[in-house]
Amino acid sequence: MSKKKLSTEEKSTLLNTLQTRFEKNKKRHSSLKWEDVAEKLEARPDKLRTLLDMEETGGEPDVTGFDKKTGEYIFTDCAPESPKGRRSVCYDGEALAARKQHKPDDSAIEMAKAIGIEILDEEEYRHLQTLGEFDLKTSSWIKTPPAIRRLGGALFGDRRYDHVFFYHNGADSYYGARGFRGSLKV
């Protein structure tokens, strides 16, 4: 992911995209005002770069909460399906290195670090699913507890039959329909 400064045009286009999405999806943040979010974004150009990377990899980031303790807005990938630019990846760098054949190009954890976001954990994924229906045809890796990861596993979630499910798989596995979702605090 590029960390170069956004051009004036890129910044304007991104802010317009985010504002349109924010206004179109009020259910995700009914008590928040775009003007307050925009003010925070204007003050943090580094976060705008990260949001552009989220957007360019298919995440469709939108505000999904406000952290009262830190005063930060929470942006989460809200694409209906797992972001297209982040699929066909194994769980982490360790799993990628351990794979002997047919390695994917990257891993979820390493891509998230490169973008500058945190991969969703089980609680965050469940919260996202209260704001809409996500991953009806795909699945998303989620932050895996160390005890499971030490044994070679990793967790992922999806939504089927109007319920949110969590499963396990080998951390080195990857599928065309599995990616990951992330969040960013601004």
C-alpha cells in the first residue's frame, strides 16, 4: 500500500465518497454527524491515506461507531462481501512462510498492517452484522486467539441462514471467497 500524501483531487474524491456513504447508511451511525467526522478527517491526513487504501482494496469503509474514551470515530469495511482486493490470502505471515506449495500472494494480517488497519475480532464482526447483512457469499478471517493460532488454526466468519457463524481452518488455507475486514480509528 502506498503511504504517499494524497493529492487535492484524491482527498476531495475520497471525502465525497465517504460522505455519500455516510449519508446513505444512517443506520450504521444514527447519532453521529458528518461535519464532526469530516473535521477529524481533515485533521488527520495520514488516516485519509489509510481510508483510501481501504477503499481501493474494495472495503467500502464507513463509520460504524464512536469510541467515547478516545474521542475517535471507528471506520469499518462495509462492503457487502469480503473486500475483493483482499481475498485469496492465508491468515498470517507465519502461515504463508510455512506453506510449501501454491502459496497465496499475501496474508490477511500482513495486508492489514500494510494498509494500516486492524483485522476485526469476533465481537467487532458480530457488531458489524447488526448494521447490515455482510458476507452472504464470502467469508472473512477474524483475529484469532493465540491459543488457537499456536496449534495452526485460524478463525473466520460469515452470515448464512440469517445467522452469523464462526468457523476454524488451517491458518495456511486460502480461498477465492475468503478475505478479511478491518477497522480504523480516526
